[in-house]
Amino acid sequence: MGSSTQNGVVDKGVDFANYFCTYGFLYHQKEMLCDRVRMDAYYNSIFKNKHHFEGKVVLDVGTGSGILAIWSAQAGARKVYAVEATKMAEHAAELVKSNELQHVVEVIEGTMEDITLPEKVDVIISEWMGYFLLRESMLDSVLCARDRWLKPNGVMYPSHARMWLAPIKSTLVDQKMNDFEGSMDDWYCFIDDTKNYYGVDMSALTKPFTHEQKKYYLQTSIWNNLHPNQVIGTPVIIKEIDCLTTTVDDISNVRASVSSSITEENARLAGIAGWFDVHFRGSSENPAQNEIELNTGPNEDSGTHWGQQVFLLHPPPRVQRGDDLKFNFSMIRSKENHRLMEVDLDIEIKQSSGKLLPQVRNKFFIE
Amino acid sequence: MGSSTQNGVVDKGVDFANYFCTYGFLYHQKEMLCDRVRMDAYYNSIFKNKHHFEGKVVLDVGTGSGILAIWSAQAGARKVYAVEATKMAEHAAELVKSNELQHVVEVIEGTMEDITLPEKVDVIISEWMGYFLLRESMLDSVLCARDRWLKPNGVMYPSHARMWLAPIKSTLVDQKMNDFEGSMDDWYCFIDDTKNYYGVDMSALTKPFTHEQKKYYLQTSIWNNLHPNQVIGTPVIIKEIDCLTTTVDDISNVRASVSSSITEENARLAGIAGWFDVHFRGSSENPAQNEIELNTGPNEDSGTHWGQQVFLLHPPPRVQRGDDLKFNFSMIRSKENHRLMEVDLDIEIKQSSGKLLPQVRNKFFIE
Ligand SMILES: Nc1ncnc2c1ncn2[C@@H]1O[C@H](CSCC[C@H](N)C(=O)O)[C@@H](O)[C@H]1O
Ligand SMILES: Nc1ncnc2c1ncn2[C@@H]1O[C@H](CSCC[C@H](N)C(=O)O)[C@@H](O)[C@H]1O
């Protein structure tokens, strides 16, 4: 119960309650529409590659407010199918009309998996990326659309995606360790009070409570917009995705063994940050005229609403320039909710002196 | 979609995703266990009325951590059935065991509606109250248990409940009106930017966005622990419930026409506050030896985790001592989620001079 998948089949009502509901609010759509890095990337990807749109049939998977569909039409598309699961579809239709594009853009309310298009399409455009790229598992819906509706030489917007990891320094780890300890101090008072005032011994729950709070404060990845100088070692790629060929299997289980070297003189390894970039390159048969990148890594001038996901190490080990970190990374979907993720991250530190510190195993949740 | 009821039938998966999920956290159970007003009331209701428990069979509907079941056993119950829908049942069972009551308390994991007991019971105890009494609609489950399992002369704990309204003064209304205006100012900048930078006119969405934000900031009732001196008129009862005889129909639709007089010299009527009390009186055949009250109204010394629900009036009218307020109150369940409420509250002010101000109709959401 409380599970969105039963034998791998997603319960639709539960998926709406857990996931789609937030996208029904204009407030939430506006947050995405105010992300200038995101907006510029999609805008440029379309208007600097008009040859991909002029006279073409476009499918926008998850059109939300309709923005990508409208741009596609403005760039000269002959027809745009704009599919949206939530009631936001009605607002998208209004917007299409008030921008006088109703002869080009057809808004369809429904989930991509359920609806039928009258024809195949030349371009699939979608903004499907969640935190650390794959949270939300919305790429599944885009791949489903691709396999059913994309013409043989069709193009994907974006065409490629990559996931990154990098060692960081941060005081977040101290905050969260403090919060955790504060919560445990509270708990022990509570145990005493409940015994003294109400005659019930609650100490049998100390272990599961500790577990619950540790998960909450220390094992759940944290949204953060990092400053580039918080990155203390070389960023490494842990996954590359070609949106034209990847499969749900390929993205359901991400594994990588990679190494990063510490570049900072002397620092505390407070955690590992994860982020992504995507590229708009078209395909080899049908390349972009101007390649566009959308990068959500640490950036001094401009953050994105995705920020980075931080996986805290507690207590944080000290590291020095030249130390080598070996990551064994694995990410799978949560059994209770296929749109959330569970990460195993084993870290081995080989000091520049040659000394090997014992491997530390970490378990994290992307909630 | 996103609805927990389909033709009045509750989708269980959705109900777990929307409602039960939070009760699966010890952190949340602890918040209730730390509410001293709540704990004292239940504790006293049991231990000052041991005659209702000694040698009796008790059913605890929604046992959570198991606290009420354990107290019932400690007060001398022969058998306690402790029913809990979430995984919290496992922790309750641990707690029962570590308090050495496993021969009396039987924890059953399941929803009250689905499970079967081996016998009828003398007492049904439950802490089913949500914000403003009826939010969460959990009383339904208690009534279902009563109709199936309570012996003819059985007792309900609590036995009675009442809902209250009172006019209040508060600066919350200024805060929320400010927040709303700030959000709208932001929106107009966003409209300009999106037109200028990205060539899309979003102004068709201004109306639905205003509607959405107004609902969020001004029409959603607000949790607050009021000071008694914020109450500026006579509190009035809008609903009395006898837990032994009430029905789901009776509580699904609460209607009242009541009057309150302003007691404050001169004030701004910032809103109407709603709260509840419950009583432990037993039944007429089987009365309590010591009546206990749990009151969640404004209190100088001790708040409860329920606080009060505030329904804001914007802009707040000025009122004076002796003015009469006539409330036409109606509360129904939300069509999308039967555990949330929609309130219509029409207010007429008859000034002490005799002048009648035009009736103001207000719509609120208890989310
Ligand atoms: N399987 C599916 N079918 C239809 N819509 C989907 C979907 N999965 C996600 N969505 C929708 O996809 C949107 C992703 S957010 C992106 C919105 C818009 N394209 C923009 O770039 O601003 C949400 O509105 C969500 O409701
Ligand atoms: N229909 C139902 N069947 C079983 N449990 C239910 C239920 N409806 C609500 N509950 C449970 O009832 C509890 C209400 S909170 C009260 C917990 C506990 N009795 C205490 O007083 O501290 C929650 O744990 C919730 O999961």
C-alpha cells in the first residue's frame, strides 16, 4: 500500500496524487518559466535551429503551460501536438489561442502513454529532466513517445544528457548533523517525559526513530545551488544518454565506477554533488546547425531551479590535493515510488602518499 | 484524476498517498504524543474512569504508536484490539511488547473498514479529530467500527464533540494580503519579461493565476494558535455531535445559522476562527465517573497541535461593541479529496445603531 507500482504496473490515481498534482498549479509552471538558464537553452535550441522546425510536425511531451509548443510553432512548425496530463492543458490551450497559434498547435489533455496521434512526427521536444536528471522518471514517457511516434529520421530535443558527480566542501553537513542531534536530544526528553507523566516506556522506539531521522537529515540528498569554489576535485561523468537510442532499462539502473582527484590543498570532503547537462545536437543524419547546451552544474552567475543534489558524508573525512577518490555508484528506482531514487555510493580514498583508507559505503535517497 | 473518490468510492492507493502516508512516520506520531493538552485529556479520561475499562474489551481505532491501547490495558482492560492502517502498527506491537502488555493488547495492521474482530467490544476509544474537528474525515472509520463492533450498551471515547466559531482580530490578514499582492507584482514582471525576452504573451493566464493565488493566500484556512484576547466577540457553537448516535450523513454536511456579538470596543474583524472541543462523558446508561474535556480553543497557557483554523476576511471590516454578526455557515467535503473541506461562510453585520451592512459571501478551503 502507498506504493505507486504493483508488480511494476503504475497505479494512475496514486501517480496523480504523488506526482502530477503539483504540475497542475500555474505557480509551479511559473517557477520553471522563470528559470532563465532553462528558458534560454530551449529558446536558442529552437530559434537557432529553425531548419528542424520549419514545415515540420512536432510533438511536445508534457507541454505544461505550452511554452515549447508555442515556440515550435513560432519557429515555423506545420503542426505541433502538445500533450499534457494535467488540467494545465486547459491553460496551455488558452495561451495558444491568445497567441493566435491554434491553427498550428493542438493541445491534447492526457498522458503520453494513453493518447493517440493522427500522424508520426519529425521532432519530439520535451522538458523531462528532474533533479539529478532522472528523478521523476519522466524520460520513460518521452521514450514511449519516441518509439510510437517519431519518424525514422526524426530528432530529439534535447538529444543527449549526462550525469555528473564531484567532491565538494560545504557547511551543510554541520547543519544537518546538528539538526539530527537536536532531534535525538528532543527524543530522549520525550522518552523521559512519557515515562514519568504517562507511565509508558517508549524506549523500544529509539532505534527505529534514529533510523527514520538519520534517513531524513543525513541520507536524503539535499537541493543546493553550489558556488564553483565549493567543488574540491575533478567532476566526473557517470552516465551518458543518447535520447534517440536509450531505453527504459538503460536508465532504470545507473552504475558507474569512476575516479576523481582532489584539487584543493586541504579540505573536508563534506559530500558529493550530482548534477546534469543536456545537449541539443540533433542526430547524425539530421544535425543541429547550432549546438546548444543546458548545464545545471555549479555556476557563479546563474543557478537553475534544479540546483545540484548533495549527498552528505558524515562525518566528513579530510582530504588533500592529489588524493584519489574512487566512486562506486549505483542508482535504482525506489520500490515504493518509481519516480524517486535510491543511491548506493561507495567511496575509497587513496591518499597521495599511497595510503588507502578503508572504503566507506553510503546509502542515499532522492525524495 | 487525482481524485480520491470515484462515485463516492474511495481509491485506497490514493488515500494512502494523500493521507495515511504521514502517519507512518514516528516523527509525526511523536508530535501528537508531545501535545500535553491532548495527552492529559485522554490519560485522565481513562484513568479517572477505570470502571469503563476494568475487565472490559476495548477497541482503539487508529492506534498509531499504540498509546491509547496501552493505557486502556494499564487501566485494567481484559482485551484491547488496536487497529492501525499504516506500518506504524509494527512499532505499536513492539511498544506493547516492551511494556509487557502483549497478553492484553492485540495490534492489527489494516484499515478499520477491512478488518474483522473475533468479538464485540465494550468501549471504542479513538483519537480521530483533525483540524477544525472534521478535517481528515476519520470519524467515518470510528462510526463504521461502532456500527459493526460496539455492544448495545457500549461507550464511546470521546463521547461528544462540538465545533465553535468566533470573530477575531489578527495581523495575519495583512501578512496574507501582502503576500498575495507581492505574488501578483511578481506575476506582472514575469508577463513583461516573457513577452520581451521570449516573444510569448502570457497575459491570458493572469485571471486563472490570480484565482489560484487568491485561493492559496486568502481562501485557505490558516493554522494559528490564537491568544484569547484576539477573540473579539462571543464564541458560538455550530455543531454538536453525539458519537454514539451520529451518522456519516450528519457530519458530511455541517450547516448552521448563528449569531455572535462583538465584545471589543472597536476592532478590525480580521477573520473568523474555528476550533473544537470533545468530551468524555460515557453514555446515559453508562456514564463517566469523572467527565473530561479536551478543548482546543484559544488558550493563554497551553496550545494544542490542532491550534485554531482562521478564515480571513479581506479587507477586514471595522466593528464595534454591540454589533451583531450573523453567520450562515456550511461545510462540505471536497469533491477531489473527501478528507478536505470546503466552507461557505456568509456574514451579515448588524451595527448597534441598527444599520445593516450588506451580507458578504466568503468561500474557504480547509486543505
Ligand atoms: N506521461 C506524461 N504525459 C503527459 N504529460 C506529462 C507526462 N509526464 C509528465 N507530464 C507533464 O510534463 C510537464 C513537465 S514540466 C515542463 C513543462 C513545459 N514543457 C515547460 O518546459 O515549461 C508537466 O506539466 C507534467 O504534468
Ligand atoms: N480507517 C482507519 N483504519 C485504521 N487506522 C486508521 C484509519 N484511519 C486513520 N487511522 C490511523 O489513525 C491514527 C490517527 S492519529 C492517533 C494515533 C494514536 N491513537 C494517538 O492517539 O496517539 C493514524 O495513525 C492513522 O494511520
